[in-house]
Amino acid sequence: MGPDTNDVQTLSAFEMYSQRSEKRRNKKLRKIARQITHHQNKLQKSTFDIEIMKMPSFKENGKPILQKNRKRSSLTANLTTSHTDQEDNLNLEDTSNNKTNGSKTRHVSFQPDLPVYGQGIKVRNLKMRMKILKDFRQQGLESKKSKKKGPKQNNFIDSQTASVNGHEGVSFEDNNGEVQDESVNLNSDEEEDKKPHIDDLSFPPPKFSSGESDIDSPSNVTDVLTTNANSVVGKEAGGRKKKIKKEGGSKTKTKIKQEKQGMIVADSVEEGKKLFSWLIDPILPEDFIKDTWETCPMVLQRSQPSYYDSLLSTPAINEMLKTHNIQYTKNIDITSFSEGKRETHNPVGRAHPAVVWDYYSTGCSVRLLNPQTYIPKLRALNATLQEYFGCFVGANSYLTPPESQGFAPHYDDIEAFILQIEGKKKWRLYAPRKKQEVLPQFSSGNLTDDEIGKPVMEVTLNPGDLLYFPRGIIHQGHTVPGCHSLHITLSCYQRNTWGDLLEKLIPAALKIAMEEDVSFRQGLPVGYLNYMGVVNTKRDLPQRQQFLTKARTLFDKLFEYAPVDAAADQMGKQFMHDALPPVLTPEEKQSSVFGDGLRMISEGKVVNRVEIEPDTKVKLVRAQALRLVTEGDDNTVRLYHTLDNSLEYHGEEPQFLELAVDHAPIIEHLILSYPKFVSVSDLPLDDLAQKLQIVSDLWERGLLLTEGPLDIIDD
């Protein structure tokens, strides 16, 4: 039976009509946009409540004094930008009488800067958004033709991702018409500067494969690499000699081109920045680092409960406990805080779900110490963010029953991002008690209410909200009656300060100065102990002043010998040990040793042999996945990397490869060329065979990606 010609003709007519009516539809969109220009804010933008509190200043006696500009009055900042290049117009409206949950709060409503025709519409809730979208449809945004029978993807609004002038518009879920992405682009003249959504980013996360499990099962967890930490790149290893293709070979080989599919991450640092932008949307990363980072807490309330829910859930935790050997104290803590006393109730051995939930039902909190080890999406989130921050990004998750508290007030030695996943939690933040606790080097112990004073910020987080606070901010959280809480704490910048760099720099500088400058080797003045030391501090002696002047002169001179870059490499080496291994896209696996190359099929047959050729283009697997360090003897350098790292923090010793000093320029060229692909023949080494050997070794250890799957050699 042949095809239905009527259906074919109808479909063709629809397609032809769609092409002819595109300009008319665009004109109609602009007309609708002009009709709503009396509204002050854009339809595309969501309304966010942001509260930013400044860190306290200090008097000489060390007592915290809040800055004068810290008012509890409320201001609403409506940022509106037209499609022209005019400057942003910031309107402040006093809303100090507005109440949320019966109490006054300080709100700043801030919208992302997205170009539209006219000024757009300020929409404060999802119901109003849905009403406006329905009005658009009634006014002709959906053509009558699209309502007739035909391919669903041709419908203008009813498709899951509607398109206006080639841009993404409204995306609906099938259940109850819930809006997934609420933006409608009315601008056909300018490129949309769209904030990234976690499902739109190309680097995992955010775009998780549809078939990916929320939990790693033991059968799904594979060791990334098992190479010898002291193996030498470019030399014969284990008695096995490399096969290097030479010109004029007598053996005939047939190359089978493998089809290139999908996407390889262009620049891992930029992808990390995009993901961080999604995390703190609508705040731009540059503005956050400039105005808030290490300076003051920030609350971001979205009224979007599902914003972070793809990262973790209580069912996922239950499945993790069932599937994995989760150990008390190592992977999970059971805690409680009552009558000013914190207790840990960890048994010995594995944490079985029934036992954990029994503790939970009696009011105990559950803390997962390394959920990224077992939750693939959370692991990918952290591995992506560490590319942007240039340091380890960890995670803890906290599940707290209703009307409970699991931890005493304390401060931490990390920058904390609280992502509220389920339920509600009320947070109280307190200023550092003294200057020594501002950006502290180490976390505090448990504190009491008498020690911390009055809170400088109180906020209740709902699902989709974010709370950031710097190191040293004292904090405590408590669930509200009748509602549990699940949140993730992302942490970074632990021991990543100027002081930590100087701890590595000063000893190295002093060693060099002692070797090269005789003034550092001259003897101390005879009898200096008679006027130096603690007991002589208040004595005003000329010998003492001369001694202090000489010490200051040598200390200033010390910087001339300071190997700042080498100290930075030592910090990078530590990062290589701390970091999670990279999380690759499926397409990247097909362009690396993790998915390309020889494999075993039935009856012991090995197939899919590939070789690195002179015209093969390669690049580093990630920008932050390796660090070249001048260590060892004078003839070798070390390449520290993250590919063999355990999924548990410091589960393996630092992983490195040793290279001959003469081969180091190849690594330098690959590092400096990133994110571009470079041909093997263009690498800075005269011997082509050596270049092929070195690149093959790096590829086999997972450090390199090829531009696409390598050609299969059919011998």
C-alpha cells in the first residue's frame, strides 16, 4: 500500500506556507511587542529576589561594627535595557512595606540583560506568564495552519521548544503545561545574549545524557587509568616497543574513516564559566567576583523550585545507600543538635538505608560527605566548575527532618554555595567576631549562641534558592515545622590564598638567595643576642635599630630571587592531586583512548586498530587536567595530571609522568595552544618519529583528544 498522497500534499503545502509567511509572522510579533511597551520590564526575564549583606568593618579593639549602609529597608531595582545600545536604566523603588511570610525583608529584583523590542513585560509569577503566553497565542502567534494535522515539530508554540525568528522561545512539559523555559524572544535583529540553562550547556553537566542513571552502580564505575606513576613518556615501557609508521613501508594498509558524531568541548574553562553563570543566574560571574566574592553573603531567591532538582533528590540518596557500600564517618554522618549540644551518632560499618532512615525519623540529620563520588550529575557539576575556579570544588549534602538542626553554629574555611533542593531551611548568619576570623585559614569548632552575638542576616531558603557566604561567616540552619530540607553545599578555595602561595615561595626564594647572594651568607653581628629577643623588645638601642634595618633590607632583597612561577606550579601540582578526574562527553570518549582504539569482540578477535598520523590533530583533554612542573633531575620534567585520580578525595597518590627535558616543548605547545587542535607534524620537535611516539603515549594515557575518531587500520 502506497503513501497517502493527500497527507503528503498537505504537509508540503504547510511547509510552503511556513516559508512564505515567515516575514509576516515576524512583523506580527513586532506589532504585538509594541502594544506592550507601557510595561517596564522584559517578558524574557524572571524576577529574582537578591539580598546582599556587606561584611562588617572592625574597630581597633576587634569588635565588629556593621557598616552604616546596612539598612533593612527594601529597594526594588528594575533593570531594563532596550534593543538599542543605550545605557542601562536602573530604577529604584522603595518597597520596604512589602512583606514576605509576614516579615519585612530586603529585596532586590534583578533581571538579566536581554535585548528585546521595546521594554517588554515584568512578570512576577508563573501564572501570569502562562496567561500572557496564552494571550500571545490568541493574538495570532500560532498560525491556523499549524493547528491542522501535520508533524508536531512544525507547530509554532505547541512544540516543546518553540522558535521565534530562529531563537529558542517557550518550552513546555507535557504534565499540566508547566513552563520549562519561560523566555519569548521578540528580537530578530540582534543575537540573543541568553543566560545558560543547565540543560542547554554542552559540557556535562549540564547536558546529561538521557540514558544516564542518577546513581553509579558498581558495574558502571570503571577505573579511568591504571598507569605507572613513574612511567616515562617517549621511551619503551615494560619491554614493549612502539610501532611507528615509517614512509616506504611495504605493508599495505586500508584506512576506514570513522564517522564523527556530536560535540567535543571547545574550551573547558569557558564551559565552567557558563555553568557557574547558570548557578548564580542572573548575576554575571564578573560582577559576582568583583562585588561579592570573599566580601559579603548573598541570597538569591528565584521562585523556581525545579532549578537545581536535577542534581540530587531524596530517592537518589536512598538508591545510593542501597547500591553502594556507604561507610559511616567516611561517607556519611548522622548528627543532631539539641539544647546547645551537637552529637554524632555514627555506628561502625556500612550505612544501610533502613538504619539511616530510622535515625532520620527520630530527628537526626544526614550528611553525605562526598556525594559526587556516587551521583554522576553532581560529579560532573563539580568537575566542570573546577575548570573555572582552578581549584578543587567539593560537595556535601544535608538532609534534615522537620523542625530540626544537625550542627552547632560554626564557620568554615571554604567559600560556600548553598543550593536548596527540597523543602525549606531557615539560615542565620553572623559576622566574624574578630579580624583573625575574617577569611580564616581553618574552620572553627562548635560555637555557642553566647559566643556569636546577634545574626546579621536571617533568610528561609526554598527549592531553587541559593545562599552564598565567604569563609569565616558564622552560620547555622534550622528546618521549619512540617517541612524537611535537602540542600547541597558546594565548596571551593580551601587553602588557596596568597599566604598558601607564599608558604611555597619564600622557602624556595631563600634557598636560591643563599646560593647566589653572599649577603645572605654573611654572619650575624657578634653579640646580637645581647640586644635582640623578646625581653629586649622595649629597649631603644642603636645596635637593635641597625639589626632591624639590615633584616628588612635582606627581606626586601629576597623577592629578587623569588621563583613565583615555580611556586604557582606547586599550587597547581596540589590542585592536580585534589581534583576530580575529567568527565567526558560521549563524543569526547569516541575521540580518546576511553572509546577509540583496539577492542575485543567475540572469539578472542581484536579489532579497531588505530594509529596517530602526522596530520592527526590533537589537543589537551581539559585545560586544568595537567600541570608541567620542573622537578626531579636536570634531564627530566614531570607532568602531573588528574586522569588517574580517584573519585574519592586523595584516594590515590599524586599521578605524574616523566618526560625528557628535550620533549617538554611539545607539552608547552599543547598547553599554550589550548583550546585549539594542533597537527602532530606542527609540534616543536625535529624528529617526526619522536613526535608520533610522544603524542601516542599521551593519547594512550587519556591526556589528549583527537579532532574526531581515528581512522581504523584494516591490515
